[in-house]
Amino acid sequence: MRHILLSIAACIFPLSNFLHAQNIWHVNASSQATQPSGISWQEAFPRLQEALQVAQYGDQIWVAAGVYTPTQTAQRDISFVLKNGVALLGGFAGTESAAEQRNPTLNLTRLSGNIGDAAIDTDNSFHVLMGTGLDEQTVLDGFIISDGNSSGSVNTESDQYGAGLFLLGSEGLPDSRPLIANCVFEHNEAGQGGGGLFAGHINPSDPFGPQYLVNPRLVNCTFFQNRGNIYGGGLMKTGPTSPNDTFLLENCRFADNYAFASHGGGVYIEKTGNSTIAFEDCIFEYNETQGGDGGGLNVTANSEGAFTIDLSLNGCTFLKNNAPAGGGFYIDGFYDDPKDYLIKLNIRNCTLRENDARNDNGGAFMVYIGENGFVDAEISNSSFLINTGSSFFATSFICDEESEAKILVEKCEFIGNVDSDNPVSNFFAYSAGGNKVHSRLHNCLFANNPGGAIFAGGHEETKVLTEVTNCTFYNNGANPFGKRWYSSFNQTGAQFYNKMNFYNCAIWEPQSNHRLIYNNNQNILNGSWFLFEYCSISPLVPSPAVIPNYMDVFGDSVYHNVYPGFIDTLGGDFRLNTCSPVINRGSNAAVDSAGLTSDFDGQPRIRFGRVDLGAYEQQDSCLTSSTEDLETVSSGKLWPNPVSPGGQVEWEFPDGAPKTGYWQVLDSFGRLLLEGSDLSTGITAPAAPGIYWVILNIEQQTIQRKFVVQR
């Protein structure tokens, strides 16, 4: 039994937009009022329907803890109907005088569709809640919405969507934008889609009818164990957003939701048109699709004409989601009419861990771009950990004919991702033909990926360029770097190519049977269109002598058989030790070309005048010194610095007063060379050029300074 903690956020969403209610109506299932008017807790309505009947625009309805059903009959098509401009607030104990005093976590307020036999769900309400044409003043806050069910026989097509909450737009309202906050949607099942919530720009009962936008804002909501028999177990949304508007989900959680026949176990968004969609600090865990794609999230364009989708995932977690393809999430650029369209994808500060694509690409995620499409993707400061696939790659971009992709991946880690059946790569960019794919990877770590690190696919008529700058690679299986290559690429005047270039990378692949470079067409060992510059490389397997174009691939700037000196590979720390041989061995020009100003940790990218190799810049090298080290930092100053061999080094304290204590001089390996107790004078510098340390122990304070002896 999987145990997942559910709670309504104790920190209530701010009520500033609707604090000044025209009227406040009180509802309490335990009300004993003989003639309830709803104007106070003492005269509270016992049923929510009564308050909804009298509430007007600008009113609030306060609902005390308890269980409320849409009807006391067995009529399944009766729902709670939200009113435009009315704030419906749950979580009251029944004594409060201000909305801020309520506590939805303690005072559980449930809106339930379990209207018939409590032991079965096939006779439950089609929708627990419904709403049409609700503006931004409309609020649903502090409720558990549960047990809606439309999986059996229904009256209309619409009854098969949104078992928990069913939302539509309306004429005269440019964009229906209710606020839904601090709510839990659980145990709802839809015959088609949107088990927990459905928000549609088209009424499913009138698919060729008018279209009205609906883009609710969701804050601090949980979707748990909802089911869509076709789409969107937790949530399903259709239609575009208004210009300058965003479909926004903040701090929401989708857990253990399920889509049976098609896409989006947690969330399914389709017919996007021109849309801006943002998930901020959301969690997707244990969601699943049986017959479709996107275990946690699926966004499918399937819109006509030219359009732009701007999708942002910031601070999100995808954990143990499962689907045939795109275990964590799936972005589908499918469309009905072959027109130009753009998908802008921005992933920041996210973690994708232990997601699984059972039958296809994308254990962590998959992005598919259809014909004439364009994707502009930026992925930064994110972790891809132990994701698995059944047939292909853990993270993948697939571009159909006449499409283009521009992909930037920065400061990301790819660790332990694996394909259960095939030895294939971790990051995958594929071009189907007649198009262009440009991938850039900066300051990234690829470690312990049995299926390899990077693979660039393509057909003969493609233009594929993969540029990898200041990345670290360790133990990435038999084929760390692979791509498709065709002999036609080498023909005179050829306009198509598949190039993979590495700059300033630290590469150590300890497997004895690995092939560092792999062209899976023609001669698999052909080095054509591979290039390594200013990289440290582990011993090549097989011998370089059998690799065609060896000198074109590995130039004079490559450091062969040089172990980078990682701090702790077993512990997962791939920073460079202070005496690493790859410090100050890179090309500053490559850093400038890539626009890198910081390393994986956010530290300055060039610390000692010349860039290090790999994803991490050593900030305190024992092999060299920067001018920053020669300045006064907090207290105590050495001069001159640098000093000539055997020269005199003096120190100065901020207040100028003499100190008591002792001093030590250490070499760059920490070995004690000199020591003394007289702090009134300086010291004589060692005769050998190099980097040294002076340690001053004075008045229970230790000051450590680096100085340089140079000729």
C-alpha cells in the first residue's frame, strides 16, 4: 500500500482580493437553527445549496467543517453550481469572525458526490461542482472535493468530464479565471477526462459550438487518486489562454492519478493554440497512464494554424511517474493543420527522479515536434536521476520532417539513468530529415548512466550540431557519445551533417570495453564529425590507431590518459580536488563563445586566469593563484605578493597593533616548512618558486593567506 500524505495547506492563500464582501453567508452541516437565514453562525444554513441560491456577486460563503452533498436525492446530474463573483470558503469551525481565522487542515470541509449507496460509486454525482463563466473574483478555497463519478451511463457527453469540478467559459467573458486554492481533489472518476477537474473552452456536448476561454488559477491544491478513463486522471484542460494571460498552477501536487486509455496520468492539456502555461513548485508523483503518454504531465498541441506554446516548469518535482512514453512528462507537437508553430519550453530548478517510460522514449521526458514545428528549449539547474526506459532514451527531443529545434541545457546533472533493454544514450536529440537541430550543453554532469551520455540521431538530409562545453563525464556505459553518420556527409559540397563537438570537458570512462565515440551508421568507429578540443580523456578503447580520422578528432589540445582528480566518485562528488591536473587547462575562447560566467555551483567560471576542465571550477587551487588571493580579505595583509625567492614577506594587521601568537608556512600540499612565534617581523620566503600558505594564529583567531614565490 502506497502511503502519500495529503493535507490542505495550512498557509491560506491571501484573501486581499475579496476581504470586503457585500454579504457573508454561513453554512454549517450541524446547524440547529429553526429558521436558518445564513446571516450568522447561529442562523447558519445546514445545506450549501441554500447559500448558493441567495449569494450575489461580491458575496462570501463561509462553510464549516462537515460533509456536504449536492442533493439529498439519488439524482446524479445535480451539482453544486458556483456563482460568478462569489467566494466559497471552507475550513471554518463555526465560530470565526474573520476569514483569516479558519483552518482547512483542522476543519475538514468535504464536498462529496457520494449521494447514493455509500458502499458503491457507480451511483455518485456526475460532477460534484460545476461552474460556467467565472471571473477572477470567483473563489473556491479550502475544500475536499471527492467521489464524483461519471464512468457509467450518463445523460450528456459533458457528464463524462470533470467528475470533481467541471468548468466552462461563457459568452461575454473574455477569459473565465476563477481562483481555486487550498483544495484537495480525491477519488473522482471521469468516463472521459479530467477526473478531478475539467476546464474546457468547448462544451463536450457541443463540440462544434462556440468557444470560450477558461483558465483557472490553482494554488496549493492536491489531486490524489483521481481517474480519467481516457485522459487526464487528475486534471484536464483544453483551449488557449488570452494574450498576456497564463494558465498558472502554483505549489500544487498530483499524486497517484491514473489515465487508462490515453494521455496524462496527472495532467492533460490539449488544443492549446496560443498558450502560456506555468507550473511553479508543483509535484508530480506516482501518476500513470496505461495506453497513452506522459505519466505526470502531457501537453498536446493538436491545434489548427500557426500558434505558440510557452510552457514553463519551475521548481517542479517528477517522481516515479509511469507511461509508455514520457514517464515524467510528454510534450506533443501534433497538430491538425500543417502550419508553422513554436513551442517554447523552459525547465528550471526541477528534479525528475525514477520515472519510467515502459515502451518508448523518455523515461524522464520526451518532446515531439511535428512537421513545420519549432522548439526552443532551455533546461537549467535541474537533476535527472535514475529514470528508466524500455526501448530508448531517458531524455529526448524528436523532430519530424521540416522541423527545427534549439536546445540549451545548463548546470544540469544526469545520473543513473538507464534503459532496461538497450545500451543507448541519456540525452537524445533526433532529426527525422530536412530540418535543423542545434543542442548546446554547458556545465553539466553525466555520471553512472549505463546507457551512455549523449546521442544525436538523424537522417541523411539533416543538419545536426551538438556542442558540449565544460561538462564532466564519468562511467557512462559502453557508448558514452554516439550519433548517426552517413558517408554522404563527407561528399564534396555536402550541405547536411551531424556534428558533435566537445570543449573544455573532463572525461573519464573507466569501463574497459567502452567505445568513447560511436557512429552507428557505416563504420561504428568512424570519427567523422566528432571533435574534442581542450579535453581530458580516459584511455581510448579500442586503440586510437584503428579510429579513422583520429588526428582530426583528437587534436594537440587533448590531454590523453589524464585522470581529472575528482574528489569522490563513489560519493558522487565530481568537483576537482585542489591539485587536479585539469585546473587551468581549458580554452577561455570556448567559454567566451558559450557565454559562460559561472560553473555548475554558480561559482566564477574562470578563477585563476584560465578556465578549468569540466563542470566545476576549482576555487582554491594548490597549483596556481589569482590576483583575488593577493588582496586583503578580512584581516591581515601580506606584501609583497608575489615575492622573489628568498625575499622578505611582511604582514600588516588592520589596527596596526602588535599581536601575540605564532606563525607557520606550508607548501601547496599542506606540509609544514617553517614556523615561529615572533609576529613583530615578517618571514623569509622559500627559495623554490611555487604557491605557499602563511597561517597566523593570533589571539584565538586563525588567519590564512596564500602567497606566491616567483622569479
